[in-house]
Amino acid sequence: MSIGIIGYAISATLFLLFSVMLVTSWRGRIEGIYLLTASVTTACWALAAVALQVDESVLTRTVYQIFEIARNIAWFVFLFRLLFNLQKACGNNLRNLAYIPIAILIGSTVMIVVEPISQLFPVPIGPEGFASYPLVGYLGFAITGLTLIEQLYRSTRPEMRWAVKYLYLGMGVLFVYDFFLYAEALLFNRVDTTLWQARGLTSALAVPFVAIAATRNPSWSVRVFVSKQVVFHATTIIAAGAYLVTMAAVGYYIRFYGGSWGKATQVAFVFAGVIFLITVLFSGNLRSKLKVFVNKHFFSYKYDWRDEWLRVVQTLSNGRGGKEIRIRVIQAISESIDAGGGYLWMSDNAGSYQCVSHWQVSANNILFDSNDSLVTYFSNSDWIIDVDEYKQFPERYESLKLDDQLIAIDNAWLIIPIKHHEQLLGFVLLTQPKLTKSVNWEDRDLIKAAAKQAGSYLALLQTSEALNQANQFEAFNRLSAFVVHDLKNLIAQLELVVKNAERHKNNPEFMDDAVKTIGNAVSKMGRLLTQLRQGRFESTKSKEFYVEESVAQAVNQLYAYLPKPRLTINANFLKIIADKDRFTAIMVHMIKNAQEASQEDGKVDVTVDRVNNYAVITIEDNGVGMDALFIKERLFRPFQTTKGNAGMGIGVYETREYVNSLNGKMKVESVKGVGTKFEISIPLEVAGQAIDNHISTTAEA
């Protein structure tokens, strides 16, 4: 067997397989018919070349020449169709292109009848021989093909060349080799046998390139129905034939090199191979896998996956969030397979799986624990359970044992696991559709895809619920921290009363102030406990008051502590609308912070002034100070402090939040080891509607 026969046989086989791929495609336009015709014609040309090498008769030679001409014409028509579409899309003039197919047809006709003419009127090409008209024509065909490819490449926009560049490469392989072959033949007035035999292998190289281009251009396929059973049986026969040929070749090798035992060993080996083949052909499992392989690789899909994916995503994302997502999960999976309805089980905090939602079916209370057979099965497998199949062939599901209550559900059909990152979130039970239908591999793949997408939504829902619960705990903890901070200030006031009671207990004025302070502290503590019990700070009633009075009250409360604060009022009657008690409290916070940050012999200066329409309160100390990084990243965050155990790190955060609620501003200047200056600006006569308590926007659950 020569290399030429092998090469052309490979070329014929590849072009036939490519033709089958085109025929079994679902979509298509006229370009697909042209491409299919060119592929089939090329396969026939390659088979004719094989026949020519086996029997060099006049008939086989004529058939080969006819198919060579037909092959070129078929590819020219296909390429011209593509060029026509490109020129039309660009709005160019198509008149000149109309002459190309006419010229090709005339040239091909001449090629068919040129051989007798060349025998009567040979054209001299030199002193040693005469030119053959067919060689000139075949060379012209090669040049025409290369010209068409060049025009196609020039006419294709750069962003569109990705889809067709491999077609140009594949066709270039064919026509460049033809040009080289016939140019060399015209030069020496003979076709080189070695080059002609190698032509089969080079033409086979074009198939992968054209196939890639075809997959990137679905419109090239054709709408021709081919029975799946025919393809399945044909594939089985081809595979069995290839297997038998291989067994025969190995058997021949054994007989040839086996010595005296060779013939017996050959018979035993071939017989064993036949028995193995029969066993494989009658294996239901292998036949099922072969059917799935054929359906996946030789036929178009049952579903338009783009539309199905968009439908699933739209179903899951439409409507409100929260627990309604669970219903939409069942709906999305059910509609993928036209199921009648379904149930959704999800795991709870205890690890059990309970029915959390249902769609178009009545509710049930079936509960599965973490050790249930179904939960264990889904934890180790993604296989979809067919309830009817389970009833008939339970051995197919290994050690699975379904709950009797689950099987007893009316029209129970499919049970689908829902996982996220290999973690079993739950599972869905679908009920039978109105029209009973079987489920194949593509249905299962679609259901699995919908379940995976649903799993991401359910995982997000669980995360959101956990985050909401954590936020509630965080809000309560933060509220508690603010209450403790306020209690600390109240305790400081009561501590001052106790400290001075022994010395001033006989002073009526002191006793009046002490009772007033204690009463005020009791009132505040009662209000704090009420708000803590409710889980939030209630909005307080705002009223008009003068800023300088509130600041003076805060200074008086802290005057007994060192360093004593010094108050300077540069402007009076600075009226604002706010909660006076809360405003006074934040002034106490800020002044107390300045005292705690300073030495007892240090200074704390408090100034009240007016700048345009703002009341400006300045609190300046010469304490430990803060660096720029602390001010930028930590100062206005809760629970950050420079005072060690002396502070909780809440006062500044609380002050800024309340100042912002008054549409005010807060500035800070500080130098490490030098001191700190806070400047609080409050707009005069702020609308009361914009005012809220100091953490109403942050501590509310």
C-alpha cells in the first residue's frame, strides 16, 4: 500500500466526517449547502484518486479529472458566495463580481473538452516538449482560488477575521499546493509522482482549519435531519469494524512471529476478541454511554442554552428578595423540565433538612436529619434521583433508601440536589408534568445547571440572613456601649457629689444641688434603660436654646476636675434648635476628654464664638495629642482612644455623629506631645426636623 493511497484515503475520510458534521447540524442557510457540496465533492475526488492508484484505466482517470474540476468549482462557488455577502454588507458594487462565476464556468467547460484538443494542437514550450492544456487550466484554477482568498481577506473587517481566518488558511493549503504542483508540472511537462501522492495528505491538513471556521460560523451548517438511531448504529458498526481489523492485525502478527504456537495462539486471540466485542455490544451500560456520546458530539442540542440560561436567571432575579427567592428556586428548576410543581428542603442551624417552601403543590412537614440516607447520598453524589426508576431498579442507587413519606407524595418525580461549593444546601423534589416524559442526559444537564445557579442564590440568601442577624447583635452591642458611656459620665457626677458631701453636707445650697444632680441622674438612667430595653435610642424633642448656656453648664459640671476648664464667651445669644440635654452631654464628653488627656497642671480652654451664621465652640488642651495617622484612621471610629483605660473611645465618635445630624462641622488639629484643638461649628437656628439623637442613624437595628 503506497503513501499516496493512504494519504488520499485519510483525506476522503476526514472530508466525509466533516460532511457528516455539517449535515447533522441544526441551523443553516444557503452557505451551508455550498460548503457541504464542496466537502462532499472533495471527499469523492480523494476517493477517485485512491481508485486511480489502484486501477489506472481510462475510466478511472476520466472520473478523477471530472471530480478534480468539480472540486475546484464547488470551492469557488462557496468562496464567491462569501465574497458576495461581504461586498453586499459593505455596500460595494456587485456588477464586477457577477462575471467571476461565468468565467469559472466557461473555463471549467473548456477544461473538460481540452484534452482531445491538446492531442491535436500541442503548444511547444521549448525544444524538449510541449505544454498540456489541462496543466495550464489546473494552474489557472489554483491562481483563481488564491485570488478569491486574497479578495476575501481584504474584504473582511479586522474584527471579523477571527471567525474566518482558519478558512482562508485551509483553502490556502489546497490552492498553494496545487499551484506548486502544476507550476512544476508545466515547467517539466509532467506531473511529479511524489508530489501528486503527497497531495492527499496536504489536502487532509485543510480539514481541521475549515472545521474550526465552520464552528465559528453556525450559519454555514445545513438543516438536514438524520436519525439518531442511524448515527448510533453506524457509529457502532464503524467502531466494531475498527476493533475487528485491529484484532486481525494483532492476530496476524502473533501468527507470523509465534513460531509453532503461532496459529493456535492467533485463533485463540481472535476468538477471545470476538467474545469481548459481543459482550461489549450487549452491555446496556456501555450502550447508554455510547448513545450519550453520539448525542453530545454528533447532534445539535435539544435546548437553546442561551435562552434557557437567561430564563433561569430572570426567574430567580425577578420579584422581591428574602424568603420569596426559595419559591422562585423551585419555579426556575420546575420550568426547565416542565414539571408540575415542587418542594424545597433546606438545612437549618441544627443540621436537619426541613421543607421551607413549595410551588404549585400542597405543603408537607417531612423532616430529614443529617444522617438520613438521602442526605448522605447527595453529600457524596450529584446524581438526580428518578423516583420511578428508584422504585423499579433500587440497585442502581447503591445504598440509597428513600423515606416512605417522600415516595408517597403525589406524582413524585425527580429529586435534585442543590449545592454551593460542594456543600449541600438542600434539595428539590419535582412532581410529574401533565404529559409524562422521559428524562435524557440533556434534560439532566439543564436541571443541574439551573440547580447550580439556584444554589448561588440560596447561599446568598443564607449569608444575607446571617449578616442581618449579626448586624442586629452588633447594633445592640453598640447601643449597650453608648449606654455604658453615658452611665460612666453620670457616675462621675454622682462621684463628685459623694466626694463633697462630707464637707458640704450642712450647706443647704449644696444639698439642693446634690438632690437636683441625683434626680437628673436618675431620670437619665431611667431613660437609658428604657431605650436599651427597646433596642434603640428614641428621638428626643428639640427646642430653642442658647449655645453659650449649654457650654457654660458643661464647664460647671466639670469644674471640680483638674485641669479646671476655662470658658471664654466672645458672642452671646447664639440660638440653635436641638436637644439641649444631648448637646450638653456631648460638650461634657469633649471637655472631659480634654481633661483626661492633659496633666493636672495643664490647661483646657473652651471658647464660644460666632463666625458668619455658625456658632463655633473650640476646645483646646495641651495634653498628649495625636498623630496624623491616628486622626485619619482611628479617631472617628468607635472604641479607639489614646487615653488607655481612662476612656472608651466613644465620645468623639458620638459627638461627630450628633454634630452631623445638626448639619454642623467638626474639625480637629493635633500634634503629638503638644496638644489638641477641636472646633465644632453649628448652624444657627437649624430646622428641628433634621435633628435626631446622636446615634439614631447608626445604632438602630
